[in-house]
Amino acid sequence: MKVFLSHALVDKEIAEKVKQLLSSVSLGLIDPWLSSSLDGLKPGDVLWNEIHEQLRKADKIITILTPNSYLRPWLLYESGYVAGSKGANVVPLTVGITKSDLPSPLSAYVIYAADKEDDLAKLLFQMLSEVVPSPNRELINTQSLQFIKESKILFDKLSKIDELNECKFLDALNIKLIDKLKASEILHRKLSDPDVSNISIITYTNEVEAGAINHYRVQGRKQIHIFKRSLFADLSEQQSCNILRIRDGASVKQWNKYKISLQASIALEDEFKENDAVKVEQYFYDSPPSKRAYLFDETEAIIAFYENAENPILIGGSNYKGMNKSQSLWVTSKTDIGKFLINELIQTTNTFKKTCRTWNEEKKCVDNLMGWRQAVRQPCCNPKAVFLDMDGVLYNSLPNYVTAWQESFKLIGIEFPEIEVYRQEGRPGRATVEAFLKAQKIKDITISQIDAVLKRKAEVLTQLGHSHIQEGATELVEAIRKSNLGMWVVTGSTKDGIKEQIVKNFSGVIPIENIITGNDYAIGKPYPFPYLIAVLKAKICAEDAIVIENAPLGIESADKSGAYCIAVNTGILEDIALEVAGARVIFRSCRQLADKWAQILKELQNHI
């Protein structure tokens, strides 16, 4: 396995230690190459060609990120090169920083910490598993501990930054670093330059750009393309942030970015209606941006990467820090790196033109107050129904399922961990067994043995009897009833009499015809079909539904359907597992959600 170790010059000693560790623990089966093998200072094509030759050969890139280097554009470039050509073979390896510190796109990958023994050992084990059948865990653990002990002095020196060498490295590649004010100045200058005819802007929202793009400043014939985040994606982010504030008892912070962005888009359309020389086209994308960029005549570009906010709630809801302290890359197509980055931007804008919504399409969505079901999660602008999961939400049934699954798996001599019950909750029984066996690479289990496991599980559940109502579930159902929204239960359970039990336990508030069980669909969670069937029966759009779930697979199902999913973490999983699955907001209990329900509903409807 060839591994490219990307790092800043200031972290070269740490990178060399990582290189030694990889070579030693793999007995030479992993072949690491340092991005500073040529000292990072050699100017000209040799350095450039050598680095790119190694990037092309690499099976994986490990990007070493410390407080001194995690925002260096060169590291982002090298990682992006490999990710773009070979998929997600990028491994961020941090020292002294956390995931929340990392900018996109690095924050999207599985991140490991070189200064944490468990994390480092896990990374080494996973890498070695790709080159040898059975890695030696004891050897890995020993060498991980040894690495951390030997590197402690280096880790303690992380605050010392070698700015001089970094600047020399960038100069050798003809890259300029500029601040936000300089980037804005260049944009203004290009807008007023009659010789510049084509400007593309990739941004988060466009209120800043809208202030610069007016008929007083823009000179000459120009085609201006602006690619920015969907108004609905912005609104969705605001909703989730404000519900979090409601959950935690804080006052709602109305920051109105959605309205500001909407007005800026309208103003841009109006500004050049009577000017045939300037054509402005606005495009709206759904996924969070990784960078901000200005592209001039496809020969010059300014690029900056967004930084993740440490606490989005405190700053009003945005997932990104302001750009005030960020630095941008200023490149031209006269250099190899500039040519590569500009070509990447051109490809991005061409893709956006084919896949993004135009202004007319986006405006139609706004006027109709409904989003389009995309890969991105839409806001909930007009709640009409609530879909409740059963196990873990209405009933505290997971402890019984833990007992039943563990007893049933004993029949085939396999241990079924408690945490796996919570991870698999919501998946049909047979699919649960098959998924677990596949994950554990157990292949010698017959169909009759699986049937026996499922039969035993059903027997144990019957012996344990009905589960207790989840604490706060009665209050939650009552709060939803008072809000005059349609209420449905969507469960994967196929137990006899389950519908009648729900009607009885919740005093007839939920009609029996509003209960959807595993018998009503062929393909269950995490696929979206259970909630899509609920949407059809409720005769609403998915964007008008609120789902209340507790488990990752159910949350994923709801999210894929296009519904707005609120999670209640009533189990043993970490919140991050529910967040990654697609939960917009996570509450700590059904009672807490019930107490805040009226405020939440008001917030979701307060978008005009």
C-alpha cells in the first residue's frame, strides 16, 4: 500500500515519526512518502511533477493536521486531489485539535487523533487489515503507545510556527495568500474592468456580493454567474438552530439570514433588468459549500475554504465562521497549480449549471412555501402531520429486545452486543440477523438456524410481556393532539394485536387506521418506504411531515423520505450516531420534547 503523508513543513518531524511508525508496524507492507521529501522548497516543475506523481500513485493520503497547519491551503489541495481522483481515501490525522476545528471537506471524513492511543491503534489496525489477513492487535497497541511516548516533546512544541518556510513554499509554487479585504477589493476591480467579461462566484449566501454587483460599479459587457446555497437550505439550518435553543431553554435568536438572502436575490434580478450589456444568472445548490471562490474569465481565481463554527448556536445558527480572518488562495492559469485549481472550479460551475435550481425555479419554491425533495434536508415550512416511531419512542421496549436478541443468538453460539440492538433497532428481524452476520463475516449459518433465532426471539418477547410506556410519551402524544396535527405511528413491528395495544394505551388519541406496521410494506427501515407510505396515507407532502424517531436506522429512513426528523435519545447510543443518521435536532427525552412542543411548532411556522 502506497501512502502519501501530507503535512506542513512546521510539522515535518511529526510526519517523519508517522512514516517510521507505518513502515515499522507493517513490516514494510505500507510504503509512506512525505510531501516534504524534496524539502518543500525546490522551485520549478521538478517539485511540482514529483509531488503529483506521488499523489497519483498513492492508495491513501494521510493529512497530518495540527494547530499550526490545519488551515493551510496546500494540505487542503493535496487532500482534494486524491479525493477527487480516487474517492474517499483521505484520512485526516490530528494532533492537538478536534473534529470541530477542521474545515470542509476534511471534517467530512473519519478523523483519527495521533495523540490518542485508542484512535491511533484503530487507524493502524484498519490500514493493516487492507494488506494482511489478521493484524496483530498486541503489536499495534504496543507501537501506538510507544509512538505517543516518543512524540510527546514534539506534540508539546506545536505552538511554534515556522511561517518563513511556509511562505517560501507557497512562493515556490506561485501562490499568493490574501485576506478577505484584499479578495473583496479584487472582486470590485474586476467588476469595473471592461476587459473582464465573465465572472463566476461560488458563495454561501450572496448578500455581500449583491452589495458589490450594481450598475454603478459593473462596467463593460459581462456575464455574471452566482452559485449559492438554497434559500430553503438556509431556512432549514435556522430552524434547527432555533429548536436547539428552545430545547436548552435559551431565547430564540432571529437572525433572518433566509430573508436577507431572499431580498438580495430579488435585488440582483431587478438591478440589471434594463441593462442588456450585463446578464446575471443565479443558481441555488442544496449541499453545504466547502469553499468560496471568484473566477475571472477562467484564467484567474480567488479561493477560500470555509471553517466550521465551534458552536453554531451561539453565533445564530450558521455552521461556518465568518470569513473575516480567513485567507484566500490567489492563483492564475499561468502556473500548474493555478491551472489545476481553475479547471476544478470550471468543472464545478459546469456541474452546478446542470444540477442547481435557477432563480425562477427557486422563487417558485419560495412562493409555494415548499421545498423540492433533494439529497439535502428541506425545512419544514407547513407542518401537517406527525409520524411517531413506536419502539424507543412510545414504548421503553429496547431493554426487552436486548434480552430477546441475546437469548436467541445463543442458539447459534454467537454473542449479540447490547449496543448492536440499539444500532439495528427499526430493521426487520431477518434483515437484522443477516446484517449482523455479514458485518461479522460469519458465513456458515444456515437459513434454518436463522429461522430458529427469530422464533426464539419471538418466544422471549412473549414471555417478557408488554413493554412499559416510555416516560413522557403520553404527554408528548397529548401535546401533539392539542396542536391539531394529524398523528400517525410508523413501526417495523409485526406483532399481533400491536395496533389495538397502541389505541388502548393512548386513550384512542391515535386512530387504528393511522398505525402503520411492518405488515404494510415490503422493504423497511433504513429505506424510506415506511415513511413514504405514511405520507401517501396521510395525503400530504413529505416536506410537511415531522418524524419523531430514536434510532439511527429509523432516522435515516425518515431523512431519506424528505421529512423533518426530530430525535429523542432514549437509548445508550451517543448523540453523534443520531446526528450522522440525519436527525435535525436531538432531545434528551420524550418529556423534554413534549414540554417544548408548542414553541417548536411556532418556530417551524415562523418563516415569513
